[in-house]
Amino acid sequence: MENDPMQQKPGMENKREPCPDRIMYDVGGAFGMGAVGGGIWHFIKGLKNSPKGYKMQGAAEAVRREAPRLGGSFANWGLAFALFDCSLQAIRKKEDPWNAITAGALTGGFLQLRFGLGSAAKSAAFGGFLLAIIEGLSISMNKLTSPPPPGVQFNPGMGGPGGMPGGMPGGPGGPGMAPLPGIPGGEIPVGGAEADSGITGWVNNMLGG
């Protein structure tokens, strides 16, 4: 579909690694995210739950025990997601956000199959919804930060004072605006070998010189 907003556009960079290298990057990134985030969470929890005099020891023990376990859980999710994502890319022969959204739903459902079909369906819906939000935010950020299309340039040095072209609505000498004093018709002189420019030329016109 040509007008599909989820289709990867030529001007939009795809910063993800190509398959199959993406699998290793996703697994490593997910493990690091889970280990670091889980370590911070369990460190604070260990400080809170440990008795006085043993808070630092208790917090360190909680991090040592729980952070790798949480990192491993995140790594499992990242591995399943990357495998589904690369498989969808190979099947569909294209790279777009629909791959990630579908991979998120399949990953959530696959990892919850051991708890029954009902739990797997709920987890699949949540995974697809979460990835849809992430991909939507990513597309919005890419549109906001992407450079303007070729041929569309803005030159603040052109036109009248303040960079507003003369003769345009709202600009000096434009419709609905009074002509500049001392300048016939409100037109701003531009260019020329003998023409003054900038504030000096405007002041000279005001003084009649």
C-alpha cells in the first residue's frame, strides 16, 4: 500500500542492525536492560527490607541474587522477539513496523503458552499493543528530527526585516499592512550595485537620501 503510514519510507533511516546480527544485539541489550534495571530495583528493595547494620550487605546480596535472574528473563524475551522479527522480515521481504508489532504479539503469546491459551492470548495482545506504542513513538520522533526534503530551504537573510519577505501577508508592504515610511509603495529595495542594504539603506530612505 503506497499510503500506508507504517511502511518504511526511503528518507527514514532504519537504525536497527540487519538480521541475523540483530538477534545477538537484541539478546545482549535485553539482558543488560534487565540486569541493570533489576539491580537498581532490588538494591533499593534490599536497603528497605534489610535490618539496621546490614542494609548494604542485604542490598548487595539482593542484587547478586536477583539481577542476573531478571536479566535472563529479559534475554529470553529479546531472543524470542528477534527470532520472530527476523523470520517475518524473511517471509514478507520487507522491513517495516508491522514486523515488530507482530513479533511482539507472537513473543508475548509464545512465552505464556505454558500457562494456558487464555493467558497466552492476553499476553499476546499486551505485547502487540506495547510494540505498537513503541513503534508509533519511534515514527513520530523520526518525523520530528528528520531533515526537510530536498529543495525546501529556509533562508532567514532573504526578504524584509526579521527575515519576512516583503509583499507577503503579514510582511512589510504586504496585504493589510501599511507601506514602510519613506519607501514608495512599501517596496523594499534589494540587490544592485548601487543599492544600500540593511538598516543603513532603510535609514537613508527615511531621511530622503
